[in-house]
Amino acid sequence: MAFLKKSMGAAKKSKMTDTNLLLTITIVVFVAMYLAAVLFLGEGFLKPQAFFNMLNQNAALIIVSCGMTLVMITGGIDISVGGVVALVSMSCAVHLDHNGGSILEAVLLALGIGLAFGLIQGFLVAYLEIQPFIVTLAGMFFARGMTTIVNATQFNVAHEGFVKLKDTRIIMPEIFGTLNKHGKFIPAYIEIGVVVAILVVVILFCVLRWSKTGRKFYAVGDNNQSALMLGINVKRTKFTAHVICGLLAGIGGFVYFLHVGSGSPSHASGMEMNAIAASIIGGTMLSGGVGNIVGALFGVLSLSTIKDIVSSMGFDEAWWTGITVAAMLCIFLIIQSIVTARKSSSVAKSDG
């Protein structure tokens, strides 16, 4: 048993090395893209507010991608998160505007919806051992259908307290501000949702880095049988990952709602695919066992940057964005394959 633990410890160290390598590549690619945009596409990218706008627009996606990363580290996937975000957004909008509810009640409603999806889907995946793709696909269809049942139209929320909260801006230090054409100083700002997203990233980074739960996530994603032999409750670990992912989808849904300020059946369309793409670009492997929450953050920023670059170049059609994102995904999947092949080669040499 001591030898087994020693072997697993070595494997874990190797996995963390792969995680750090892929994270480094993601950060380097993001910085290179952003610098290229600054150099060749004008000063718009040079303004600090341009970067803050990426955070403002993608705060919800960052939160959802963090949850997706957790599930993917354990070897699973959750494609219901976009539907959950839409359902949360619509439910909160109806509760505030039509039912005269309070903001606190809307927050609790969002958390409740996300937690319910996480609990049910986590139970089906972990304890009934149904394929996560099938379970969460059903969850996606159910969430989208329920969104339409709650309300089938798009409308802006006029709730006074919510509007004030939505319009709240956190002013950044003056060094980040700029002067407009008339010489007037324009301060840089971020929205409340960005603060929530950063807190989620920091908390989950600490959990994965230093807690027993985080180590269990990596161990289960690496090898279920080895994790069982080490005394890890694999089913409970997978269940926990899905519950956290569902809860983060609920939080992300409210942050998304706070950004758009409306309810619509079409909200968050394709967000689940963007979350998966951001996780992969951030260095999370679909096979499990490798991933990083900070990588998810930079994966979202990389996606946003490439979309802004394509738009700035005059290719405003949606398919050009899709093509560039697909190309970017292929590149990172190839990089992951190289990293996996390198590790397999090293293991083979050590066994030999």
C-alpha cells in the first residue's frame, strides 16, 4: 500500500506539471494575441477599459467555465449550464417584475435552481452511473423548455432596486482612466459581476490547489480504479463536482441577468459550448485529471480577445468568429495531445 501511495503521488506530481505547462501556454497565447491586437489593430485595445469590458461582458461565462472545469477535471461534462443560466435569468426577471419580489429572493431563487440541477444531475451521473453527456443533455433541454414555460417573451426588468444594482459601477484607480476627444477624463470601471467572478476564481483555485477535495478531483479524473484503491469515494467526488457546477451555473445565471437586465428564452444561447471551449483552451483535458481554474479565466479572455480581433478586422459575420474559435480549439487540442504523448513516452521509458 505504501508503494501504491508513493506511485500515485508521483503520478499526481506529473499531472500537476502538465497542468502548469498547459496553463503557461494559455497565458502566453493570450498575452501574444492581445499584444498583437494592440500593435496592429489600433489603440482601442490599449485602453484599460477595453480589457475591463471583456471582464464585464464575460463575468458570467467565467463563473460557468469554472464549474465546467471542475466537472471536466473529474472526467465528466455538463452541457446544461447554458440552459440553467437562461432559466435563472428568466425566473429572476419574472419574480422581480411580475411578482414584486425582492433582490434577495431573486438571488436565493437563482441559487436554488442551480443547486437543484446540480443535485439531480450529480445523483444520476455519480450514483446511477448514467453517462454525464446524456444526463446533462436532458438537463439542457429541460432548462430551455422551462425557460419558455416561465415566460415566452423578452422583456426588460423595471424593478427599481434591481436597476440601481445593475447600473452600479466600481470605479478603478485614476491611472486606468482615459481622456476623450474633448479632453474630459473618463474613469475606468468594472461591474459587480466581475467582483463575483474573481472571487469564484480565487476560492476554487485555493480549493483545487490546497484542499483534500481538490486532490480527490484530480485523482478521480486521473484514474477511477487507482482513486478507489487509495480510499477515495469516487461517486461522492463526482457528485460533489456536479453539485458545485450546478451551483456556479445558478450564480453565473444571476450575474448574467445582472449584466443584461432582461429575461428572454434565447438568453445564454451557446454558453455551454463557450464554457467547454474556454476550459479546453485554459488547459483542461477532456479525459480528466488535468485542469486549472486560472486557465478557465484565461480561456474566456482568449475567446473574447479572438472574437474582438475578428470583429476589428471587419469580419462581422458570425461564421468568421466560429471558424477562428474552431481553429483555436484545434490548436489547443493538438497541444494537449502532444503533452499526453510526452507523458506516455516518459512512463514507458521509466517502466522499461
